[in-house]
Amino acid sequence: MKNIVVVGAGYVGYSLALLLSELNKVTSLEVNNEIIKKINKKEPHLADNLIKDFLKKDLNLTATNEYANAYKNADFIIVATPTNYDEQTNYFDTTSVEDVIRDIEKNNSKAVVVIKSTIPVGFTKKMAEKYPQLKLIFSPEFLREGNALHDNMYPDRIIVGSKHRESKDFTKLMLDVAKKAKEEIEVLNIDSTEAEAIKLFSNTYLAMRVAYFNELDSFAEKNNLDSKSIIEGVCLDSRIGDHYNNPSFGYGGYCLPKDTKQLLANYENVPNNIIKAIVEANTTRKDYIAETVLSKKPKVVGIYGLAMKKGSDNFRSSAIQGIMKRIKAKGIKVIIFEPLLKEKHFFNSVIETSFEKFISDADIIITNRNSEELDQVKEKVYTRDIFGND
């Protein structure tokens, strides 16, 4: 049994803390007191398909905000704090990760430090040069919102970026708690910089698939073609497959928007066309969707759901917000139906708590992902959700 500290209790950190606490003593280090209380009461604070049932297990997990005590006796410290993309600097804001590493160096320089936060290419080496006494590892996560715990339990691959011998110990930690047979999990132990690149290139490829099928859908809609038939036919090719092919208002969420922009920033001195196009395609799609909605001449536009996808409580960078802002910029009144929000307004638009009033007042209702709840007003609904999945 290892003594593990997981810094940050978002999708990445919380799912890891839960899973590792089955076989290890885990401390979740978090700044939000409400989240700390929920973790200690074994109450879920995130929308995830498996967390509620997983909490019924006998887990060795506690939460605290006292970082010095938490770090003191830790064998492993996993850093899973958020890194937002800074549009001004063209770079991830890695302040939270740097602050954690600095505090670890002061309180327990013997611990193995595993960075799970998404960071720029070369960041881990930079930190290793600054703190040569620390054993720093970068291990990218590949998780889906709403399925983070499942994806940690059944990983396709475990990538560990480090030349420290302790990297094998971390790999064993993850393999021991995985529910998938060890021989079915690919393990790749490489340099930290290449591991950082894998994370950004993987997410940018997924963003490219989203953008590709969105542009296919734009073409089909503009030319009165059956988008579903075209997509199904294209995806019958086994080299293409039928994943990440459901049209949307654009890619959004925690990872894809910021990771694609960061990768493009890393291409500053490298010739490229595709990476830049992937970033720009998301803006183009939102422009197209907003123009299509505006062409219907609505007086009141209803926004049904602000989350990026079904089963998620994450509103960050969701594509529908981009559509909403474009419509509001043209002076059109916007109302919102989002039961997860308790506020009365969102970006100066009214949040309607009555579904009946919402569907009555809106001339057109736009939703990134369809719902049976809207079946009664199908004639008002505008969506590009074809397959009913994410």
C-alpha cells in the first residue's frame, strides 16, 4: 500500500483518487471546502456514470486543504490541477502546476511527482531543470467527461514520460487498480517531452474528426442532402470507422479547444496547414450555425442546455455558448433552459425555470444534443444531432 496525494478533484484528479484508494491510502488535496466536505462524506460532486456506485466500496480516501501535512509522508503526488489556455500569451497558464511543484519541493522532495495536468511540450523538462532534486513524471490522461472513472478503470494505454526508475512503480500502481486485464493494456515508457506531445496531438486529431464531420454536415445541409446517409456511407470504410462522427455545434469542453490552440502555438516556427485549419474550423462552424438560426428570423431564441454533452455538468467552452453569443450580438433575445444552473441569469440572458414557459416563449429552440423532452415541440427545434450520441 502506497501513500498517495492527488492534487485537484476535477474529473481527472477525483477519478484517479477514487480508483487508487481501493488499494492505497489516498489524500485528495482540494481548495474548495464544499468539495472537500462531499468527498469526506462519500458524496459525488461531479457528473459521472460510475462514481455513485463506486463510492459504496471500502475506499481509503480523505480530502483536505492542508497541503503541507498531506505532502509530508506521500510516496506519490499526482498533480491534476487545471491549466487554461491564455489567449494573450498563446500558452497554457501553468501557474497552478508550478505552484504545486514548488510546494512539493519545500515539503517532500523525496516523493515521486506525477503531472497529469495538460501542459505545453517541454514543460516537464523545464521544471526538472528548475527542481533537479525532484523525480518528475508526465503521464497524460485520456478521459471522457462523464466517463472519467470508467476510462481510468479500463485504459487503452498507459503512457509514462520519464527516465526515472520510479516510472515503473507508477506504471504498476495504475495497472494494479485497472479492471482490464494487464496484457490488454499497452504501456509506453518514453521521454516526458514526447509524452506531452502525444497528449496534444491525440486531442487535436479527435478535434479534427469532429471538425471534419461538422463540415460534411454543413455541406449536406446547405445543399439539401441527407447528412446521415452520407456519414453512414463514409463510415462504412473500416479505415474511417463510425466514432466521433455525430455532427455538433463544434468541439468544446475542458480539453479540445485549449489543446488544439496550444499545439498550434507550438507550431509557431514550424510550417503547417492542418493544425491551423482545425482551430479555425471550430469558429467557422459556430458562425455557420448562428447564421442558419438567424436566417429563420426568430424574435426569441431558446437555448436548451449549456453543457457540452449529455451526462456532463461542464459548461466550459461548450459550443452552444459560442452560438448564443453570436445570436445575442445581433440583438436577438435569448432565453435559457438549464436545470443545472441555479442563477437567474447567464451572460445577461434569463434562465427560465419553467420548461413549459421556455418552449412557449421561444420561436426557435437550439440544442447541441437532442432530448426526448423536446419531442412535443419538434417543429421549433434546431439541432445537428443526428445519431443521438456524443
